[in-house]
Amino acid sequence: MRKPIIVCGIFMAASLVASTVRARAVEITFFCAGALQTTAEELLPEFQKGTGHSVKAVFTSIGFITQRVRNGEVADLAVVSPRQWEDLKNEGKIDPNVRVVLAKVGAGVFVKKGAAKPDISSVEEFKRALLNAKSIALVDPAAGGPVALYAPGLFERLGISADVKPKLKLVSGGGAPVEPVIRGDAEIGLTTISEIVQFQPAIELVGPLPPEIQAFFAYTATIPKNAKEPMAAKALLDLFTSPRAISIMKSKGLEPG
């Protein structure tokens, strides 16, 4: 006969905690990878309405996010790569107990809306498309974007690095490399498929890289050691791993972690 009382007590305690959290609305600083921007823009209003918290989201490349966490900038939740997570953990910059792979995404090729799409259906056709292109948009590897870091090694493996390098239109500042293509300064571009989907219809997806050379990049959420609102950040992290979030991610070209 005591069990219903215990259950009732647990329910009342949970309700009390929920009301207490809502009563203490806080601001969460969220360093979010650009590849997750459109997903976040759908989820954050729901989270803010449901919890009363506000979210200050900064969308940029994971390289810049890593550097900002490393430099001690205050953030409650940050998204980086698995390798960057390891580096930050070893440096004592993040909570080692919080490591959640939110999503993964492959690389793709894009062109300006209405432009002719090159054939990239095979490795040889992909090589030919890059060699025939007058200019290629790519994030500056110094910004630490996943495709930007992967591409130079790929060009070397394909034996086209010397031919492609003079054609690159590098985009700095942590944003996606879409503007040169939209302006007509670059003929084609390379970035994550989720970022290509994000900027449609100004640009169009030609297709993913051929399977033999495709790479999938994981986005890992963590809580920095200097977080001011770690509990609220964990609540936001729970939303990003919910069925609702997974459904949105899939519609944006992302695969759940």
C-alpha cells in the first residue's frame, strides 16, 4: 500500500522541480556548429517557450568554437568534433562526463541556382569536375570547418592538389562557403550537405561525394568547465537528442548520432 504514495511523492517532487526551473529562467550561451543552424532555429523557440529560458546562440565553424572554448570564453553548451572534444578534455576545458554525438553529415558539391551541374557520380568524374571548374569555393582550413580540413588531403590523394589550389576561393570568418558561388565568383563549392540544404534555393546540391571518397563528420556536444548554467544546458541537450530533433535533423541532411 505504500507504493502509490511513493509514486505520488515522486510525481509531486518532479512537478516542484519543473516549476522551480521555470521560475528561475536563465540565459544559456550556446556555441553551435553552422551545420546545425537550421535545426537549432526550429528547436530553440520551442525550448524557450517550454522552459522559460532564453538561448543566446552563436553559429560558427567548429574550429572557431574550439578556439573560443580554449580561450576561456564563457559558454554553457558547445558543439565540436570528436577530435576537438578530446583535445579540450585533455586541456581541462570541458566536462569530461558530457560527450553527446548529436549528428553526422557527409560532404557535398553545390552550384548556384540554375547553373549547370557537373557529373560527380564517380571518383574520376569528381576529379574531372574540379579540374574543369574555373574556381572552387571552400571554407579556409584555418577556420577549422570539417570539409575544409578534409579537402586538402583529399586533393592530394587524388593527385590534383597543384591544379586545384590556385582555383580555391577560401572563405574566412567561420561561415559557409556559399557567397562566392551565389555572387558568381566561384563556379562550384564544397561543404557539408546540411549547409547546402540550409542555403537552398540560392544554391543547389549537385550531390554527395562518391562513396569511395566520402567522409562523415560528427558533431559532438559538450559543456565547458566555465559554464554558468550547466543544468539548463543539459535540458537543452536533451531536446537535441529527442525524436522531434532527430526528425528535423534528417530533413536538413543530417543523420542522428
